[in-house]
Amino acid sequence: MNNDIILAIITSTLRLSVPVMLAAVGCSFSTRAGVTAFGCEGMMAAGAIFAVIGSDFTGSKWIGVLLAVLAGMLVSSLHAVLHVKYKVNATLSGMSVNLLGAALGALALKLVWKVSGMSPEVAAFSKIAATPSLSWMARIPVIGYVLGEQSLFFLITIVVVIVGWVFLYKTTFGLRMRMVGENPVAANTVGINTVRYKYMGVLVCGLLSGLAGAFLSLVGMNRYIMGMTAGRGYVAMVINNLGASNPIGSALSALFFGFFDCLQFVFQGVRTPSQILMMLPYVFTLIICVGNTKRSKGPAGVGQHFDS
Amino acid sequence: MNEHSRKRVSDGVMMFGRSALALLVALLIGGVVISLGGYSFVEVYTAIFKGSLGTSRGMLLSLATATPLMFTGLGFAIGIKVGIVNTGLEGQLYMGGLTAALVGIYVDFLPGPTHAAVTMLAGAIGGGAVGLLMGWFRTRFGAPEVITGIMLNSIITYFTGYLVNGPLKPAEAASPQTAPILKSAELSRLASKSQLTTALIVCVILCILIYLLQRRTIWGFKMTAVGMNPLAAKVAGINGSQMYLAALVLSGAMAGLGGAALVQGVFKRFVDIISNGYGFQGIPVSALAAHNPLGVIFAAILFGVLKAGATMVNQSTTIPFEFVDMVQALVVVFVAAPSIILSPIQKIRSFIKKKDSGPAAAGQGGAA
């Protein structure tokens, strides 16, 4: 294998890991607060479509990102209300959120642009190497080339992962949130408002999933395409599980998915049929899910409420 | 009427009221959203119902659209009774369609009706096999069926996509598809120039059979017990794993039959995309039916009417028929948590009551 292919694999692995990484860190927060993050897919879809709407209407990709984050949080708050307030089974409430997210995308395409399938192209993020204020990074020796091929989102993601880890493991807030996830009854006994922490966990999940959605539409494609989340919300859950609901573990695990996801682009046109290559990331996720569930160390009190 | 059956009837009425309310509010919100997009609320709904119920062609289309929804809705209802959220219906439908197509194309020695029946059975086996795999993952490895289902959906659709683009594609075909199935494997149509086939009758019969299975047999009782409280069922000596497996196989078989119905009745071959997310639309169908197999019949027809109406309208004017998807999603939300609708109503009611009783209480205070 020559150097070009190895470089291509590294750059596209990092690039394709970003959305799953962001969403998986979101899942870590949600799971640590004791709420299974089944609604991730819907939050991502909402983020993806609203990023494009924001970018299209204002011409500013940053407004798009802001809108995506807000949309993700709005959708996640529905998941939180259903599960935390009305005690609907997290699986079912997550599925309804996912259905809603997908429907929102389809409907918005029709209502905003009168199209179906995909939106028009909008202002989007370019590579770091092509961004004037950041292009110096591409000239850093050794990692410069790989870094230059990434987008600003890559840097944001690194910050999110580190801040997320510090938040969960080095602050009182994080300690309390983890306690709510481990044992909501005990947490309630010592005076922690478990409902509030659960809401916050889910909202952070919505925020980061919305950001992941914005990456898909504003970095990956420059537009919204129906079904572009392609199950990545569920993948993020599995990845989070593999990373033991720890932001750093989740981020590292996401690299595996990114690797399998990039093969279809790197080996495009090489004799293997494209569908088989496209299948690989899902086969990988399925194997991880089946092999890892029993021995994964998630919080003990997932799905429990303090008063039940 | 004894106490027990009276309670069952009143429960039924409650369930019906809950679903009707959920649907009504969902339709209302859907209407508000399309008016935000600049369409007239009333116009859209009258056009939809005129389109689907006003003409015999519309009615036939409604029933034809309802058929796959009924299969997947029934599949979801079977799973949820045992506490299984089968998200793999889409993949099971594709696998069922594929196996049905293979039997329909290559088994050429059977006479007409038998061939069609065997082909449908093949579809059920294909879908059921995927369900069995998910059940094995769940019972042996503890892998949540929600995730394995979604992953299998992608894997199976890519796999079938590979087959129809490569090995199974006839040389003369321009688009990705298999060779046509034999005439003997096709389902007979219930009306000329319509996609409504005998599959609908098969599905209605299955809904009734599953209802009887759940309500009148020991297996059904065990399934319900596991679904209601897995721990209590275990204590009572019911093998939960067996029930999960059985439910997933049965659920997958229904989705597989849905795929077979599409192949044998609509496309007459297996094509790249045989389903427009019918697998996921089974969830709202089942939810609206309060996960009751008999209710699934009506819920599927209702969504069929909405969808067909929207398509009929769409041929003449442009109406965002995607809003039906949103109505469906909202139905799931409201059926799952009826309090979202009910608690504001109760708050308003108690607010009004407080207002009424306010002066009376004040009067009493004065007298004392």
C-alpha cells in the first residue's frame, strides 16, 4: 500500500468520525444521567435540516449551526418530557422522536424550497486548508496535511470531547449527574434534583446531536438529503456503549466507525461492489453491539426514576 | 354481562377515545404546520378526503396503500405485546420480498394458486429468519433489538441493492431489478387497474388470527405476561427468551409477508427500492391501534386513506403530502403519552372551576 492511500484513509477516517463522535459524546451525557439516548437519530436529522434552513435564509453558516443546535435541543426536550415527565419507555419515546425528526426533514424540504429528496446547495464550511484565517494550520509539519483536510468542526469536536470529559468527571455537576444515572433514588435522597439532571443530560445530547447533524449537512454535503443521517444516531449509541459512556472512550471508539465508513470512498472504483463497502460500517456496528452489550459498563440506573 | 367483560369493554372505549384524541390533535397540528407553509388548512383536508373517499379509484388506492402498512403494523403490534420494539421491520420486509421473488422466479413446477401461496410463505420465512437472528442476538447476547434492527435494515437493503445491481439483474434490464416473477406466483387483483390484491384479505385474516392467539391461547397469555412484567413472568416459570424469540420471528414473518405482497402484487419482481419506509410506518399504525391486532386493520386503512388522498391530490395540485409522515409521528407521541394532551385540558378545567368557586369561598369567609 502506498503512502497516498494511507494518508487518504487517515484523513477520511477523522472526517467521517466527527458526526458520530459528537453524537456519541452527547449519548454519554444522556446515558450518564440515566436516559438511554434512543432519540439521537431524530435530533441529528432535525439539526441537519435546520442547519441548512439557517444557512440558506441568512447566508451565514454560523446561524445555520446555531439553529441546528437549537433544533436538536428542541427535539431532545420532547424526548426528555416523554421519558422523564410522562415516564414513557425510553425506547418508544426515542423512536417517536426519530420518526418526528425524519418527518420534519421531509416536510421542511417541501415547505421551504418546494422540493423533495434534497435541498439546494447552501453556504457551508470548507476545509481548514481552504479557510484563510486557519490555513496556517495546514502548514504545521507532519500533521499539517491531515489537519488541513479537516473542517473547523474537527477542532470543535476535540474541544467538545475534552470539555465533556472534564465536565462529567472533574466537576461537582458531573459527579451529581453520574450519580443520578447510577442510582436516582439515592441521588434524590441526598437532595439532588434528579429530574433536572436528567433533563440536562438529554438536552446536552440534543445540543451535540444537533451539531453532528449540522456537520452532516454543512460540511459533508453542503445540503440536506433525505435520510442523510443513515442510522448514525443509533451507531452513536453503540459507540458510546463501546466507550463505556465516557466522552474520551466514545471519541476513540468513533474512530473505528469512521475507518469502516471511509473504506467506501477510499476504495471507490476498485472491483468490490459499492454496496458491500457501504455495508461495512453497519456490519462493524452490529458486531460491536452484539459482542459488547453484555460486558459493557454503563451506569446501573438507566431508565429508572427517583419515584418509581 | 359480568364484571370482567364490562371492564374489558370500558377499557376498550378508553383506548379508542385515547387513539381518536391523539389522531385528532395530530391532524390539527399537521394542519397548522401546513398553513404555516402557506396552504389552506381546510382545503387540504377536504381535498385529501375527497381524493381518497370520493371516488372508487381513490378508495381502491387507499386500501392498496393500507396493505403493506397493515402487515408491518401487525408485525410491530406482535412485538410490543412482549415488550419488543421491532425496528427491523424494514429489513425484514426487504428480506421477505427477496425470498418471495426468488421462489416466484425460480420455482416453476407449481400450479397457479399453490405457487402464489408458497411464494408468500417464502416471504414469511425470509422475514422471520431476520427476526430469528435479532431474537438470537437479544436472548443470547443481550443486544437491544432496537439497534440490531436498525443495523440489519441497512445491511439488508445494501445487500439486496447489491443483488439487484449485480447477480440477479437480467442482462436486458435498464434499472436495478430482478427478472419478473412467474405469472403463477402473482397475486390476483381484487379490481381491475388497481394494485389492490388478495394480500389485503390475507392480512385481515392474520390480524384476526393473531388477536385470537393473543387473547385465547396459552402462548398468547405467556407473551402478554412477559410483556407486562418480565420478572413476574419469570417467577411464574415462563421462559422469557422463548417468548422474545417467538415474537420476533412472528413479527418478522408479518413484515416479510408485506414484502412478498409488494413483490407479488405491485412490482411483479424485486426492485431496488420496494418500500417507502413501510417498516417504520408500522409503528404509528400499531400505536394508533393501541397495539391491538384488530385495531391495526382500521388504523392501517385510516393511514392508507390519508396517504392515498394526499397522493391523489398531489397529482393535480402540489400539497406537501410529507405532512402525513408528521401526523403519523405525532400520533405515536400522543398515544404514548396522552397526558401531553390531557394535562393542559385538565389545567384549564381546574382553572375555570377555581374561578367559579372563588367568590363562593370568599362569601363563606365573610359569613364566618
